[in-house]
Amino acid sequence: MAGTKMQKSQDSISRRRMQKLFSNKLAMFGLALTLIITLLCLFAPLLTDSDPNFIEMSLRYEAASPEHPFGCDQSGRDVWARLLYGGRISIAIGLASALCANVLGAVIGCISGYAGGKVDQILMYCSEIFSCFPDKMLILVIMGFAGQGVGVMMLVFIFTGWVGTMRMVRSRILSLKQEVFVESCKAIGIRSTSIMFRHLLPNAMGVFIINITSNVAGYILSEAGLSFLGLGVPKGVATWGNMLNAARNLSTMQNYSMLWILPGIAISLFVLGVNFFGDGLRDVFDVTQE
């Protein structure tokens, strides 16, 4: 009976949260904007027949035409195709890196908060070491030594991005493990791993979800910045950052401004949409407004 009542209470809270999210027009606008851009990139083969990396020097700086809606860049590559296929890579880097970094941070935070004692001290000491260095500088240093590559960039983002989530989840677990249901679980012989990952961690999912949205936007901007500096994804791979890198020539920026304006708009709109949606999620999971 008690279990049924708890389930009904959780369902009611979930329903209220969904209603609150759907009633937030700015969050829904952000979600729609993010989904539209993502779907355009996913269905790139249906929207263009051009190869984003095919170089045709005879088409250098060609103006917009039915065959090339946004024209061609300084190497004769189709800009529309590069926007779509480049978005695939940029969004994949941001989403996969944010998801993996937050999963890692959530697991470490859960173990740290529940275990306490020496385990907690060691894990917190590790997080403090990472926190001593500014994120951007640490990323630049590691990328400088590790070299370029999509996989390398994602590993660097994961390696440097788990600390914030770990600390927030740990704080939540420290609060939750004092609850009566945890003592009940221990009393009936449920294993510690089951208590941590089946009973405590799901109650910290609000922090996890909110952090993912903010990290996705941050990693896409980081990819663009690193690629613009020539330290990110190899130049042969189409990404929004590499499009900006290719257009950083002063003559190109002055005379063919659309070559850097278009990827800039794509990055800005996607990040704006993710941030709007993330703000909506933050309001939904704010316990002070329950």
C-alpha cells in the first residue's frame, strides 16, 4: 500500500513537471529550434547531393544558385552541404561528450556521497586537482599534446568535464542517504550498489539532465573555438568550427562575409535553443518551486 502511494506521488510530481515544462513557451521554442537544426543535419543526404569535402577550384566563391543555395567557399566546396554535415559532427561532439562526462560525474558523485570516509576524501581531492586549472586552458594544453581528432576532442571534454556534475550529485546523495527509505533498504539486505544506483541516483537525475543541456552548448562552442584556432578537429573534417577557421582570412571576411556569418548563425541558434530549453528544465526541477 505504501509503495502504491509513493508511486502515485511520483507520477503526480512527474505530471506536474511535464505540464510546467510544456507551459514554458521559451523552453518549447528552444526545444523546437534545437530539434529543427538537429533534424536538418541528420537528414543532410536528403537535402543536398553535394559532398561537403569535395574541392572544385573552378567554383571558388561561386554565388548562390539552385544547385548551391548558399554558394561555394574559397575551395569550391558547397557551403550548404558543409553546414549540414558539419552540424552533424559538431552536435555529435557536444551531445556525446556532455552525456559521457555527466554519466561519469554522476557515478563518481554517487559513490563519493554514499561511501563517505576515505573514499569520499580521495575522490574530492581528485576533483579539487582538476578544479585548480581553468577548463579552457586545461583543454588547450591537453589538445596541444594529444593532437587533433574528433575522438581525442571528445575524450578531452569528458576528462575535464565531470567535476561539476560529480560535486552536485554528491551533495544530493549526502542529503538523500539520511532518508528513512535508505535505512529500510539496508535493513532488508539490499546491497549498497543497488541502493546507490537504483534508489539514490535516480533521485538526483534533475541535476544530471540540467547539466547535460548546459554542457552540450559549452562543448559545441569549445569545438568551434578550438577548430578556429586550428587545435580541434582536422581541417579535412567538416564542422562549424572548421568553417569559421577556413573563413578567417581577412580578405574572405571582408568580401565573402557569408562564409563566416552562416556557421556563426548556426552555432548561435543551436546554442541559444539548448540554453532556452536548459533554463526551462532548471525551472522544472527547482525543488523550491514544487
